[in-house]
Amino acid sequence: MKKIGSVLIVLIIVGLLFGTLMGCGGKKETPAKEAQKAEQPAKKLKAGFLYIGPVGDYGWSNAHDVGRKYAQSKLPWLETVIVESVPEGDAIRIIDRLVNEEKCDVIFTTSFGYMDDTVKAAEKYKNTLFFHCSGFKRAPNLGTYFAELYQMYYLNGLMAGVLTQSNKVGYVGAFPISEVIRHIDAYALGVKEANPKAKVEVRWIFSWYDPAKAKEAAQSLVAAGADVLAFTEDSPSVIEVGQEHMKKGKKVYTFSHYSPMQKFGEDSVVSGQLVDWGPMYVKILTDVYNGQKDFTNYDLWWLAAENAALLGGEIGQPINPKFVDLLKSKKIKSKDLGEMNAYDYVMKRYEQVKANQFEPFTGPIKDQKGVERIPAGKKADPAHLLSIEYFVDNVVGEIPRK
Amino acid sequence: MQLGSYQISVGWEVRKKQTPLLSALTLLGALGIGLIWVGLVFVFLGVDPLFALQKILIGSFGSLYGWKESLTKGIPLFLISSGLCVAYQAKFWNIGAESQLLMGAVWSTWFGLHIGASLSPTLGIPLMFFMGFLGGAFWGVIPAILKVKFGISEVISTLMLNYVAAEFVSYLIVGPWKGTTKYGYPYTDDLPKHLLLGTIPGTRIHYVTLALGIVISLLLFILLYRTKFGYEVRVVGESPEAAKYAGIDFFRTSLWIMIISGGVAGMAGVGEVAGIHHHLSYPGNISAGYGFTAIITAWLGNLNPLGSFLSGLFFAGILVGGDAIQISLRLPAATVHIFNGILLFVLLAGNFFLNHRLVVQLRRK
């Protein structure tokens, strides 16, 4: 009990000390702040960014921060604040702070799990604009945006299909959600187009970032006979596994994910998927700057055509130069393109997806049970892709479900 | 050590009595040293330390906004740490509060989604907390049985059960419990609206859990210091041998300790699910490491449930105030950990110096 008494005394003393400290320099919140904001000429724009992970990770949050820096360099009237490693449950607290203390005009919340908090915040702060990445709920002051990579996975699949000797292609998946399932399916469709005999085997790790588990999953796929690996996980672990095997003389090809990871496996990384959020942030912020008021229908879904999704494991290198000759020595045949060497074929398809002339999810597409999901000649619409919950027929592995 | 004809011996001596004045001075001294140290880190990072501290304090206890958030974050902390006090006083090293919280969240989510949906809030909410208590207690009793019956160290078993519980939650949300309204994302459906905990208007403080936390801290204080059971707990902690001779049933006491400690953590899990998230999601979301932070706050509160209430609140303030480090000072998130680590280090060191005295003896040979 004595201890408690003394703790109280100290807390009071400390409290008083800080009270005076704040009294000296503390800036009091004024109710007139909203009015102030309205009077200010709209010359500057301040944007706050919420990241789910540390910006120093090698995936999602880092890619967004690269995009933010790009926007910062392009837009002289832009000021930005970032908050990294924000747990989903804490988003609203950080948003409060960005609005009230930092007076942000625009707030970007870059994780699906922030959706409900962002919606609440948009209701609470009518004079602030919100943009939620990967969500689907919108309001007059809340827009959504997303950069989608499935076309790149399809192109990676084409290469995986011609490179595999064992006809077993591996995939290390983060979480069995539609986004990842869509990527696995796109990858499998590419594999199938290049090599109808090959199967895609999936291992789930149930984490967005877990280098140890990703490594383990990759090793187990290699042990099971897979010789090409793609993945969704925010570290280059899978690539390191490929590189180790290559060094030992066993051919294990890999595809880089999200960030340029080729440097972690020069001898293993054939290509990959790269995201570029920069132009998208420039577009959104410019729209805001130019005075757009209503964002109820503002939903950016950017793909290869907008250069939000790029092919490669290194910026400016759609295919690792080390593997160009190997790919040129292989052939892929299809009805619409005829027979071509694999390198030209992939580049041709890349041109096509960029020009919106080719959709990987074109029927007939059957799921693992043989049920036809997309009829012959039909293209999947965005809603179908957004909520996809089945594996196409050349995928081995299960989607955990009820 | 030899020094000429003198023999110097240096050693630690346990300080038997701590006066309130000494305790207060130690705490103040520790905080003072900590703040200077933190200030140096800020100077090194090129930030005015006074400005930095001021921002952190406005963000934690120096503004209405700060208080709201510190209280919200403090609820799970002081709930769990008051339960941990009971376990640690018996020297039962429960490192598994994190998983007990998760199991409380799991049991109450199941109850809320299935049975609670058809109950009135006045019946449903208390039962939900009861289910959370049972969930945490169940998960806490396992290591107690393993320890007493099979001699398995509870440090290992409680620690390892954290991983089991986390994987279990992950399994539930991507598998059998995956919500139908969440667009394929790994969350359960939201709890029925009438079972969500009310918040104090304009805040995120779920007042039911806050009130529970205060009442439980008081009750556990009374239990520890004013009842026979509390006495037994402390005897078991001081000397298991003496407890045996005094006829204290070690098994029964251990079970109760873990029922209380695990159960209270489970209730914190109910608060997080029904008060903050409204559904079960990734384990790392449901608890931002509260079960581990509460270990620290229990010790900072000198293993007294009332003390841990204060230290839990204090620590929540530090965590919330830490936001300012990122947002206002533009420093990386890792700086928050440095800040917290330094404060912790000096406070614990202060505790050590309060309980021990450095003895230097000089003796002529």
C-alpha cells in the first residue's frame, strides 16, 4: 500500500511538471481551426499515409512509400506525413491525429483492414478526403484505389510453364483471400497455356510477412519436385531458396514479387511482378488539387495498361538478361498467336495486356472439380475477379474453407 | 580485490525496508535519468528534446484526446496485469496471457455469433464476458496441470501455448469461421449489433470493460491482501515447502491462480473483440502484444493489482504518446521502441536499486 502511495505522489509531481512544461510552449487546440482551414488559399496540400508494416519491409508498405516519394517529387505543392506499422485496430486513433494535429487534407489508408475505420473517419471528418487502398466502400469524401498484378502473374506463368522440367510449378501463398487466389489462378493459366501437362502446387503460410515460414514452404515445394517458384510474401526468402539451389547446381527458377528482388537471386530470378503506385498517387492528388469534390464513384483499378503493374524482377528489365537466350530456345504455341519462341511470346502477350487486347481469364475456364466457371469465349468481369474463390483446374492444393 | 593492504569487497545486500519517501525518490530519479537519456537520443536524431517530450505528453496525458486513447489502450493492459499479479505473487510464471486473451476472444466470439444473437444485451453481454473468462481460464489451467502433475515448467508451456493459440485463431478465421460478409478476407462476421460494447460518446472507451477492469483490480487486491486464499498464494510464492507443511493444497491453489489469471486475460479479449474490432481477425490485430506488455506493467506495479492499474495506464499513455514520435517528429516507428525500452530499463533498474543496496567494504588485512 505504501508503494502505491508513493507511486501516486510521483505521478502527481510528474504530472505537475509536465503541466508547466506544456503551459510554456503548448499549442492549444482552437475551435476555429475548421474556419482557418477554409480561409487558407488551396495552394498547398497535405497528405497523410497510414502503412500497415514498416516502410523498410520489402513489399507492400515499402512500395506505397516509394509511390509517395514519387508523388512528392512530382508535385511541388504537396506535403506528406507517414505513419508506419499501424495495427488495424489503431487506425482511427492515427487518423484522428493526422486530421486534428497535423491538419492533413487528404489521408491514404493503405490496408484492407483499415476499411471500416476509414469509413467511420470519413463520416466524422467531412472536410477531409480519404482514399482507401483495396477496399470497396465509398462516400463523397472517400474514394478507393488499387494496383492489380494478375496479368503479370499470368506472364510469369507462361515462363514457368516452359522452364519446368518436372512439370511441377510451386507457389507459396500468404493468405487464401481472393487477391492471392486470383494471382495463383492467373499464374496457373499462364503455365497451362505454355505447358498443358504442368501442375501448380500451392503451399499456404498464413502470413504476409514471415521469412522463416516462406523459406520452409519453398523448401518443401522443391523437395516435392517443383523447380519453378512464385510467391506472395513480403520478403525475398523464396528467391533465396532458389538462389541457394542454383548455386548447388540444381535448377530452381523463381519470380520476384512486388518489389525489385532480382538482386537477391541473380541466377534464379527469371522475371516477376512489380508495382508502381507513384503515378496513381500523382493522379489522385492532382484530382484533389484540381478541386474534385465528389468521390462517390472514384474507384481506380489500375493494371498494366496504366503502368501500375510492370513485368520484371528489376525495374527496366522485364526479363532477367541471363535467361533471355534460354527462353528464346523454347517454344509456346497458341491459336491466336501461332508458334513463337517463349521470349517473343511473353513480350507479345505483355504488349497485348498493356493495350487491353488480351484477358488471361478468358473462357473456357474450369475449376478443380471440373465445373465450368467462365464459358468459352467470355472474359471475366472485374467483379468475378475481385471475389474469385476457386482454383483453376491445373492447380493442386486446397483453399481452406468451411 | 586488493588495494595495498586493504581488501575491498563489493556486493549486493537486500534492502529490507523501503520507506515511501525512498520509493518516491527512486521512481523520480529513475524517470529523471530516463528522460535525460531519451532526450539525448532525440538530440542525436536532430530533434529538440523539449519539443519532443512536450508532443509525447500532449499526446498521452496532456490533452483530452490523449486521455481518451490512453484509457482505451490501458483497458486490456491493466485487466491482464492485475490477473498476472496473482500468478506472479505465487511465483507461477504465466507468460501466456497473450494466448489467454486470444482464447477469451475466441470463446466469446463463438458465443456472440451463435447463442448471443438471440439474447438480449443485458443477458448476452455478461454471458459473453463469462465465456471469455472461461476461455482464458481453460487455456490457463492447462499449464497449471502440466506443472503440478508432470513437472513441466510453466514458463515453457505458457510461452509455447501462445503460438498454439495464435495458429488456432489464424486457422479459424481463414477456415471454418471465415465470415460470409467479409469478401473473402480472413475475418469472422461482425458480432450482432446489440452485443457490441457501448463506448463513451466521442471516444473508443468501451466503458463496460473499463468498469470491469477497475472492479477486478480492486477485487484482486482484496483477494491477495485480505483473504486466506491471498495469504496462501503468497506463501506458495515465498516457499512451496512451507506451504506444504502448512497444509496448503498446491494443486488446488495453482489451478485457482491460473483460472483467475487466465480468465481475466480472457475478459480483456472480449473487450477487444466486442469493444474495438467487432469481429475476430488476425491474432496480431486482436492483441497488439498486450499479453506481453502486461507482464511489464505487472512488475512496474510491484505485483500489486492496484499498482498495476496505474502502471498499465501509464504504459498505455507511453504507447499512445509514442504516436507523436512518428507523426509530429517524423521519426521512424522504431524510435518508439527505443523510447519505451529506455523508460522500461530505468524503471526496472530503479526497482532493483530500491530493493538492493550496493555494499562496498574496505577491510584492513
